[in-house]
Amino acid sequence: MFLCRFIQQKLERASPSEKAMVFNEILSAAYSLMTDVFGNYVIQKFFEFGTSEQKQMLAQRIRGHVMPLSLQMYGCRIVQKALESIPSEMQVLLMWISCTVAVGLVDCSKIDCCVVNYKIY
């Protein structure tokens, strides 16, 4: 837990090369981190402070998994942060390709997180 928090704090002030180094280490495990109790925070920080390319690469890891991530306690936070952080054309692509069931109908209230009725502009 301590290491995860340390990484989160450092990402806020890291140089582009330092961010790239960390990103290259986590990318292969990105999906697992998205559903991890601590790892999801690191992924969220990359959506918040990463480069456009890093955000796009993480969004690619979400494609095809929006529904299962939306229903998972930590994954739903990743979906929300991604939708807040990526350009609208990428949002449409992410949601269009990923969802065969309307995300707007999903009620995540049991896990205290929600992607319900997220509007894509």
C-alpha cells in the first residue's frame, strides 16, 4: 500500500521521462491494476497526469472491457476517470466498441461507484 501511495504522489510532480519509465513498467499489467484495490489509484493518476499518448494506450486496454470494469468495485473508477480524461472522440470509440449492453442501464450502487448515465459529448 505504501509503495502505491508513493508512486501516486510522485506521478503528480514527475518529469516526462520519469513518468515514461513508470508507465512502461505498469502497461503490461494495466488491466490487473485497474481492478486492484491499490493499483487502480496508479492507473487513475496516469489518466489525470499522463501524456495524451499514455492516456490513449490505457484507454486501449479498457476497450472491450467497459462492462466488466464498470461492474467491478475498483474498475468502475477507472472507467469514470478515463471518460473524464480522454477526448470525446476517444470516449465514443471506447464506449461504442466496448458495449453491447447499454451502460446507462447498469446500477452499480451496491459497490458505491457508478458509471450510470455518463454523457459523452
